[in-house]
Amino acid sequence: MRSTPDTPHLHHDPLTARTVFVAPGRAKRPNELEGATIRCPFCAGNESLTPPALLRSPRSAAEPWRARIVPNQFPIVTDTAAGPAGQTGAAGDVRQTGTPTLTPTLTQRPAHGVHEVVIESPAHVRSILAIDPADWRDVWELCRERLAMLADQSGLAWATVFKNSGPRAGASLEHVHSQLVALDFVPPAILAELAVAGRTADPFGDLLRLAVAEDRIVEQAGDLVALVPPAPRQPFETWILPRSAETYFHATRPDRVAALAALTQSVIGRLDRLLPEADYNWWLHQPPSAHAVATHLGGPVPARWHWHLEIMPRINGLAGFELGAGCHITTSTPPDSARRLRDA
């Protein structure tokens, strides 16, 4: 792809080991939540305002769609392949650190990958709580299917699905939606989590056992558990994960997809009863795709790994100490957050 002023790039700061996506085109997003009047591109009847769907539910075009995945028109990455997983040619390559290899004159490279939008309802609704549970389960199945497709692409190393709900969480459109991003490298947060897990025999088993002992379980659906983590960054932060080890969400069973759909609606419903219309983010953590593990980890995925979804309410703003020290401050103990969520 020919480079333009809006072409996304990765910029790396060698002093802080920080990598930043520089995507000038994102500034052109219509921002409905800041008062802009727009014709919603996600509503049924406005399909011409988005690129054609990559996937839809139901599959048959003879039926009205209930969810669809489309390319993001304001991406943080371009969908041109960078070569074999982790390689980028002249702009430097990506090693296990998840950052561009540096030369004396080079601290940036094009940002390669895939960036898509999951439109979760044809109706102009703001909350996942307004979506029929059966349709919401189909949204998660659509995400699972698309993540499986991205995991098979040789030029990509890692993928996630994430949600920004509300202006404090980074949303610019109120119509309910999520996003999918796949990269040709593995982000530092994932590598750090994998490295810590690799030093423990059963890291997620320990997480679950400690959550029971400390009364931090919120609820369960099937064999999925929603719990408050031991060091939540915000009050009511909740993680959802399977009880038994499973590496990739995109390879999970239909009953676990259904359980995840049920738990996400339930947890957000509890949060909404505690703090009506609270903004929040969530994101999926899973390892690099199977074909990219050797390149990016230099060894196998830690034994007994569990994919997990992290839900973080945006209640307290990030201030100077959090941003400067990298440490978070929360005003609720983990057991108290769990108890209040259970009681909501």
C-alpha cells in the first residue's frame, strides 16, 4: 500500500520502551458523543455508509442482518501483509519484545494488521442490555469465527476483540459496537502476562482458587467464571475465564460462547444497576496465533493457559500518579467490589 499522510505507523521510544500507534486518520472520525450530528453508519438501512460486510449474522442475505463485521474506515493499522509473521522488511522487524528493531536512525515503521468494527445490532441502541440474549450470543459467535479466520493468516501474529462503551471509554459513536484488531506482532502487555504465567505451574488455577478463598467470585455460567481480580485497576473490574484450561477463545465450544454472552450481559447489567450508564472497556487476552508462537515467544504457550475477557469500568479518571508511575489507584477493595456486584 502506498504511504499517505494518514497511513498508520508504529513509533518506538527506546528510552521508555514504549511503542505508539500514530494514526492521523483517526482524527477524522465523526464524534457523535461530542455533539456532532451524523447519519449513523451502523443502523439498518445505512449499509452504504460502511464498507461491505466481511461476515454477517445470519449468513443468508435473504434475511435481515442482526450483526455484521465491516472494515474500520479509520484504522490504526493497514491491512497490507508485512511478510512472514513478525517481519516487516526495510522498516525493521518485530521480535519477542513486541517493538520495532532499532537502528541509529530508525524508530518507526508502517503499522500492519487488520482493524474491523463489529456492529452488534441493526437498531440504534447504546447498550448491550438492549440486545436480545439470543442475538447477543450470535454476536459473540461471529467474533469467534472472525478471530479464527484471522488466526490462520500467516502475516498476522495476534488478535483481539475489544469494546469502548461511552465517551470516557473512548467511544465516538453511541450505536452499540465492538472492534477487532489483528497485528503482525504481539503487544507488550500480552508478552508480559505470558512471561509471568510461564513461571507458574497453574497460574489461572491459582487465580481461581484465590478468588474463591478471598470471596471475589461474582457469578458463573456453565464452566465460565466472572471474578474480581486481586489487583483491580478500577472499582468493579471483572474478568471472565473458563474454569478449565483453554488457550484460544477462537477455538472454544458453542456452550462457552453462550456462557460468555450470558456473563457479559449479566456483569454489565449489575454494573448498570450500581452505576447507571457507566462507561466501560473490555478486551480479550489470548496468546499469539499457533503459527506465530515459535517466532514471537521462542517457546510454547505456558501450560494451563486460559483465555480471558477483562472488563474495566471507567469510573475514576487516570491522573498524574497513574500515568507517571504506571500504578493504578482504586477506591474499593476487591472483595467489596465482588460483593456489591453480586448484590446488584
